Amino acid sequence: MEEKEFVPAILTAQWKMLQRGRNAKFRSGRFRDSMMKHLALKESQVNTFYAIINGKKAIETGYIKYAKDLMKHCLLIR
């Protein structure tokens, strides 16, 4: 069994930054959809995603690594 951690505060801050500026809706939507698919969450479980990204619910460390890589990719989208 993997150990679980909360999403780091820096990733939460990057998520909030991703929601601002040009193409914000596209970038944040792409991140959210990809993360939800990776976490095997259904569309009805969006609240669970927001709890995870805001650091209120712990997830496995492998998912956090994936989220960091995905965030780097989404920040590069112009």
C-alpha cells in the first residue's frame, strides 16, 4: 500500500494561477479533466477533485508526481 500525502501548497497556488489569464478556462479545464481521468474520478465527483487540489484530502504520492508534471505542461500552454 502506497503512502498518502496532501497536495503541496505550491501546487495549489499554481492551480489558482492556472485559472487566470489568457486561455485560463482551457488550461485549467485540461488539467482538471486529465487529473480526474488519472484518479479514476467520474464527472459527478468534481467536488472530490477540488478537495484534493486544495489539500483537504490525501492521495497517493505517485498521483502528486503526476500532478506536478501535468501542471508544468499546462502552464506552458499559451
